[in-house]
Amino acid sequence: FTAAALLLVLGSALFMEIGIGHHGEPGIEVSPIQSASAMAGTMLDFVLNDMPLEQGQEVALLISGLGATPVMELYIYYAEIERRLTAKGVRVHRRYVGNYFTSLEMMGVTLTLMTLDDELKTLLDMPAQSLGLTQVE
């Protein structure tokens, strides 16, 4: 399940649009801009409303900047997501933080969670080397 937020400038005020598509499709909510950690909580709540996780579940977590978001902010965002998942008893098996899905002239972040079973964990743990991802054992 994926949720995304985009920074909007409306007049002199900053807003964020939550739930946008990777190609600029409209989101589901526009609200005043929040700090990276507050935005992480807001977006995780949206995801967990559609994808409830049980204590003990394992997930893969992907945090991707849309292109203009500083990597430091992505890691602040990631830390809050992982903290909240850990507090719910959910274990993050694999985490990816970076600019994986970017878009032109967009500042924002995507949050993708995938629940894992043993087969998916085995596949996700395999070494990979490509232009977009290099992963070693």
C-alpha cells in the first residue's frame, strides 16, 4: 500500500496534499504543511486505515522522495514511521530510503508498506544489482 504527500504553495501559504498519484493525480486531502515527523504520522494513519497490521507482522518499508525533498528529511520521516510501527509490534524486515520514484518539479515523499511472508522475505533478501537498486547480502 502506498501513500504520497506533495508540497503545495497556495499564495504565500504552504500546504501538503496527501494521497497524490506518482503522476500528479489528485490526492484525498489538502492540509497545512507539517514537520517531517508529524507528516509521517498522518500518512501512516492513512495507510493503516486501509491496511491494518497485526502485532508480530513483518513488513518492507519504502520511503521515496519525489525528487526535490532533501535526503535528511526522508530519514527524519523514516525514523518516525519505524518508531510508530515498532510501537505497534510490527517489525520492519527491509527498509529502503532514497529517491526511488521521482517526478518533475515535485517536492514530497511516498510511503510504501508491503506485508511479508517467508517466501517474500527470501525473495526480498536476494542480492540485486541494477541502475535503481544495488543490494548485497
